[in-house]
Amino acid sequence: MGISVAPASGQDRDAIVAIWGEAGLTRPWNDPVADFDLALASPASAVLAARDGGVLVGSVMVGFDGHRGWVYYLAVSPSRQGAGIGRLLMRESEHWLSARGCPKIQLMVRGDNAGARGFYAALGYEVQDVVTIGRRLDGAA
């Protein structure tokens, strides 16, 4: 059996959030359960799940804001990393966005994450000359 990718359902939430944690993507200031639920509730976003023989091995959150596509939470089970699953999930993300008329895709990677930066560079993604500026609205530090 090969790896298949399809939209996740609410039943996948706990397993997918667990993979996000195992892959080191979750942060205390973000609520991955709320992120997952919001992505599934919106027609402009999805969580794609990669399975090998029915076993969840990776996922990615994808969304289109009308101007550009965004990718979040690309994660592969640590025991399955390096087998092309991340590349497959990115290809499927690009297809999902293209099918919705999205002209470009962007994502954010922490500056010190050399592994992720190398992964995306190998897929043809380039560092762009932009600065991310933000402000918390929830009062958190």
C-alpha cells in the first residue's frame, strides 16, 4: 500500500494534534485543538491527512485568504520522517490551493529552524524580503 492523502475529519483531531506535538510544532501560546477545529469549520481551509494503510503518518493545515495560500502545521510522525511524506503533503497542499484559484503560497518558519528551511528550499520555496509584524489581541505576553 502507498501513502494516501485526503481531507481529515473531526475524528482525526486527537491523532493529528498528537503528531503536531511529536513533531515539535505546538507552542504554549497556540491552541492546536482550536486551530484544527477552525480549519475544518471554514470552507477556505482544510487539514489534509496522510495515511499508510489507514494509519495516520502526517498532516498539514492549508488555507486560502483570497490573495495567497498559507500552510501551517506540516508534520510527519518522527518515525516516518525522511520517506517523502512531507513532500507529498506539500504537493497535495499546492493542489488544494490551485484548485481554489490560489496564485501563490506562503508559510512561516522560525528563523532558527534550519531543517525546515532546507526542506522548503529543496521544494523550490524561497525566503522573501518581508518582515512579519504582529500584536497580541488577547492580552497574553
